[in-house]
Amino acid sequence: MNRCRTESVRCPDDLSKHNLKEESVMKNRSVYLALSLATILTSMALVSTARAGEESCTDRVNNTFDKLLECVTVDGVRAHQLALQAIADANGGTRETGTPGYDASVDYVAETLEAAGYDVEINPFEFEYVPPATLTQLTPINADYETGTFTGSGVGAANAAVTGVDLALGNADWPDDPATSSSGCDASDFAGFPAGNIALIQRGTCFFSTKAVNAEAAGAAAVIIFNQGNTPERTDLIVGTAAQLPNGTPSNLTVPVVGASYFDGIALSQLGSTAFVNVDPNETRTGSNVIAELPGREGGSVVMAGAHLDSVPAGPGIQDNGAANAAILETAIQMAKVNPRNTVRFAWWGAGELGRTGSSSYVDGLSEEEVARISLYLDFDIIASPNYVFFILDGDNSDGLSVPAPAGSDQIEYLFEHYYTQAGFPFKGSPILGASDYDAFFVRGIPIGGIFTGSNGIKTDEEVALWGGTAGEQYDPCWHLACDTFDNISLEALDINSDAVAFSILQYGMNTQAINGERGKGNFKPAPGNSGDSM
């Protein structure tokens, strides 16, 4: 395995093991004609260098762990991430489902797979598209601000005075430290709030939905929630979900709720501030999943592996979830000549950031017979966070925090535990709570599993002792932000987890006996069932 072992040292620039074919890049005219000349030349240089020393990976059948993991390299995965970054750059900085950036991402994945010899299915589905919101300050300055609509927002427009709600800005008007912000968390924060004004609320302490519901109850015509400002990572535009209250009940908001950056929030907090906020109704649009199969024996089981392909509106999503997209794509390319015992079905889901609509639509459309053929689903969502921890979905609920998973999910957890143990890295359980594209498979009783490196959770001192990094900061400081770019990455985590992706897909392509009792290829033994985590 090719590994860079320290965060401070980048992988060498030698791309001799990269295996992205030049013709697959050139085929995708719909993507690359839109890109800058500099980006095209850079990508082509990487591909040409890669092909020069790739004959062994190009020609051979990667039907063992050693062969496959040698050919699934960081350089190959990074080339796909670079292409997704270029797509976002050419399409307004986003790859959100329903936008040209997403459509170009679908084209790139599909045409790259076709160049590797796969038959590709573009699987359509309908979803609710959220149009861009508007946030304009009218007085005492006039400025248009980057914004976005919170999930669960009401619709409509408001042109009104802006009233700050218990803000903590560390300035003369609002002297409290931003780290102490509990703006809008209590109904009492809105005492004396002028009905019909726009509520300006700061991130911190409680759910976004709690803040927005309290504002609407106080008579706010619209709500602006801006980032907290207590760390450099909490200054950019924040857009989240306000659809459910902490107890799981719907928020049922009727007023528009939009996001803002910390510094735009400061500008809006000025005395005499007025603003215009607009949120249009959602639109029904058609999105696409990308599906490709590596055929196994006739009538045999199907092993699925997938990742959501889309980004949030605010950024390009090159770590979330471009890293996993790229790792699965490179694995599919390097397995193209393999003859697995079980059919391996690769999936890139649309609308993963919009309620996981793409994967849900796909699974809902399967017959009972088709569901019965699927032995398991491997989900890869965020696998190379800069401040990473190696999390494994807790299929046996040994941590006691998960919803009990379908039978066989424990065996998938043991496989990943076995992989990290053999590779010499610690791991930790992550609760199964329906928070990714595995949920639709879970509901149909299909065993699920996967790995994760953390999103907006905060890294602990205990975790730093095991994985390094920085305590007190998010696992991914750029999660769901514009800074989730090609540079927002841990190359070590990407290397280790790209191998984990390839390892697990090849293992289950060859042998699912631990999951369903079906005899597999003898040189792919089931992982020992050892439960628990290494912490």
C-alpha cells in the first residue's frame, strides 16, 4: 500500500501509479469544455504522467487484495477529486443536485466508468429543489450577502427592520464573547421584540429549529441565522436544518429562514439596519443516480457500494463527499477486469444532501425479489476529514447508541475492524441513526455497514491521543462550507480509507458467507467476529 504517514508531509508528486485513463477525461466534453485552459492542462499532465508507469495495473486482473490495493492509489483518487473541483469551479462553486454542476458530475462519473468498460445506468428520480434565497441589507449600507435557505424554512419575502436577538459579538453594542452565544435559545430572549421585524440570531448552544420557532412565535417576519464567530472555522456562511425540533417533532415554520456569515451578521446588527429576505417555494425537479455493475455468477447475490455524489449549495463538496466518490470510482476502474463470485453494483447517489432522496427512490423502486438478492450495502460518506477519526458504523450496537441494524450488519463492522487492525490503526464505533444513504437499505432489512471520519463533531483529547489532530475543533472544519475544496483533506486518511473501500468491496464481491451463508471463494475468508472498538 502506498502511504503518506504524516499530515505535515504531502504525498510525492510522482503519479506513476495513477490509473485514470486519458481517454475517459477527454470523452467528457460536456464537463471539460467548460473548464479553464489551465485546469485542463493540469489534469492532462497528471493523466499523462500516470499512464507512463501504469502498465501492470492497466493490463492485469486485480483479483487479490495485494494487487487491488497496489493499484487503488491516492494519486488515482486525487485525480477524480481534481476533476470534481474543476466541475464546481466551472459551475458557480457547487455541485448541488438540480444544478449544472451536479449534471456535469454525473457525466464525469458515467463516462469514466464507460471508458473502463462498464455499462452505466442513469437512474432518474424526482426531488424537491430549493431555489437560491436572497439576503440584501438596505440600510445603513446596501449590500447583497451570500446566503442559503435552511431546511424546513417557510416561504415568502420580508422587507423590514432587523432586530438582533441576545447577540454575543464582543463589541460595544453586544459585548459578550461569541463563544457564549445562546442567541434565540429561550423565548425570553425575544422579550420586547417588535412584531414584523426580521430576527437576527447567532449560532450557538441550541438547535437552529429552536431558535427559528422562538423567533416566529415572537412575531418575526423572517429569520437570519449567522455563524457564531467563536473560532476561525465558525465565520463562513452557515446553512443548516431547522425542520425538526430536538424531540423529533416537525418545526412547521411558516416564515423564511436564511443563513449568513459571522461578518455579514455583524454588518446586519448595526443600528438602523433594514434588510430584504426572500425564500421562494421549492420546485419539483428530476435528478439522477449513477449505477454500474460488475457481473458475478448467474442468479447470485448482489453486493452494493455507494456514496452520495452531490454537494451542498454553499460549496463544491470535494471532501464531503468527493473523497468517497473518487475512492469508489477508482476501485471500480481497478476492478473492471475482475470476475467476482457475487455481482458488485456501484452507486453514486443524487440528492444525498437533500434528504437522501436519490437512494431512497432507488431502493423504494426495487421489487421484493430484487431486494432479496442484495446481500449487503456498503455506505461511504466522508472518509478523509482533515481532523479525522476512523469511525466504523456500529453494526452490532456494542456501543449501545445505535438503532438495531439488520442481521449481518455486525459482520460488516467486524470486517472493517479487521482491516484497521491489520493495517495498524485504531478505530471507533459510530452510531447507526439513519443519517446517510444506508437508511433506505436499512429500512428494507438489508445488512449495512461503512466508514466515516467525522463532520461537524468536535474532536476530543482522547481522540487526539489516538489519531493526532487538534482537540476542540471540528473533524472537518469546512463541512458544508465553501472551503470544502480539493485542499480540504487528510491525505493519510484518504490513503488508508481508499484502501478500506477497495478491500471491503473485493472481499464481499468474492465471499458473503459471513452475511448470508452462501459459500464464497476460499481465499477470501470471513473476518473474525471480534466486536467492540479499539478505544
